[in-house]
Amino acid sequence: PFPSSIARLTCTQATAGTMGDAVPLIDAQTANILGSINKFTVQQHVKVFDNCIEQPNTYTIYNLETNQALIRVQERSECCPRICCAPHHSIILEFNALDPAGNEMFPVITMEREGCCSKPCTGGLVCIDCCAQESFVHAGAVPGVEGGQAGKLPKDRVIGRMKQPVPFAGGLTPTIQIMDRALTTDEHWASLTGPTLFGGCSENCCNVPFGVKRVNKDGSVAVDVGNIATITKLKPKSLTGAIREMLTDSDMFQFEVHDPSVTPQQRATLLGTLLLADYMFFERDIDQCGYDGGCYINLCNCYCCGALYPCQLKLEK
């Protein structure tokens, strides 16, 4: 269930800091939620007509073991860029904790990603810095902001940052570098990596696993240890789920922390990384089949240097 001790905690950064964060910025309630649970499910809400008119995404984060809703995530973005440029538009995601009845209680974190209106190369080949997707995770709420301000928010309460590596974004391996807030700068402490082929009709048959590994001081992946966390895009459990996946953007993920030393702020950044990966890899409209001068079936997508290339079977006229 939702942690019962949450009401007895006082919102002091000192309490949050006991969990091991170098610069503790999240409050004790948020640290308790993120630090006491190791397995989460992230469910994207179904939006009616989402493939006709792109709508802001909404997610609910659950405790995997109890199925208790913990956090609701709401996208804030400008209408025209979202309709014309999704999923590469600018976004601000607001994470709010939920009580056992599902009512929002207090802000947990805020995530921002600058989109293609101000970074026109976003979503394609990553050759130079302006092509790379980058997100920031802030402690608590950032009041008075609009979706179009993504990338321009004050950075004084940033607890983590995620970015595609430059150049080539991991080559044939989808890669997101994960940075943690340190005393004077941020430190590249982990990397998320995934498979080359995923998406399309393959989503109906296969889970898509992404591993999170610690990195060494020189930036190389620590291959001598296993994943400190895993993020898995789950395949549908039923025919109804498969039809929903085909006709909407609704996705389901599982996030599991394997290393208990991962701090609450690092877990918050990993949740942000999960949602960034969803926007980058799984938010393509009608990704399984369609019509473009002839009917086609998209078997899967191939990742190369930051871009996705569909592998299709097409029936010409």
C-alpha cells in the first residue's frame, strides 16, 4: 500500500539527505516514496482520438507489488507544436503524489525536455550537440511555467539530467546518459541502453528491455557488474491490449531497481529517463500498420545513431 509513514514525516531536506544524495533537494515525503519501493509499473492513459489530434500524455505510476497508485504524471505542452511535431515537441511533465483514494497531494518532481521548435535537428541523426535530446529533472514543482518554456527553466533545483551521447547516440545501441547532481556540477553515473530492433508489430510479441548500468570515471560502462536497474516496455497481455497498442499511444512499462544503494533522487531521475525513452522510442503514431501509397505493415523499427528507421512490408498498388 501507499507508505503509511508518509503522514508522520516532516518535509526536511536533512531527512531526505540521509538516503545518500550528494545534494539533497527533494523533500522527505518524496524520498520516502521513491526510496521504499523497488518495483514500479508505469501506465500511460488511453486518450480518445489521440491518433487524430495529439493530446497531452498522462501516466500513473504504481507500486508493482501492491498495485497502489503512487504518482500521476501530466504533460504540459503547447497545442500547435504538439499536434504538428509530436513526439519531438517541447514538454514539461509534472509528477504529483497520490493519496490512497487517488487524489493529488503534493508535487514530487518536474521534468522538462526542449523540443524541435528550438532544436530543429531533434529526433534525427545525432552528429553534434544541438541534435541530441536532453532532459532535466527538478525537485518539486516549478511554479508559473508553460509548456513552451521547456529547456529554459531555472536550474537551481535540478537533481538529474539525461542526454543522448554526442556524436552518434550509441550507434546501433539506443543510449541515454544519466547525470546525477553533485556539489559543483553533475556527474555521469549511469547509462541506459536498449536493443537495436524494437517497436512496430514486434511490440505485440516481445517485451523490450532496457538496462541501466553504472559508468566508470572515464565514462566507460562498468561491465563487471549487472544492471543496477531495468526498464521494460511490456507487451500486451491480451488481444484487447494489442488492439489498444495498435490504435493508441498507450504503453505500459515496468521499472525495477536492483541496487539498494540507488538514492531517491537517482530513482526520480530514472523515472524521468523512462518517460524520456517513451517519447523518444514508442510515441510514433500508427506504428504497426498504415497506408502510404499502399498498405504496409511495420515489423519493427531499427535504431541507428539516434534515428529510427521502420522495417516494413508494403503492398504496392
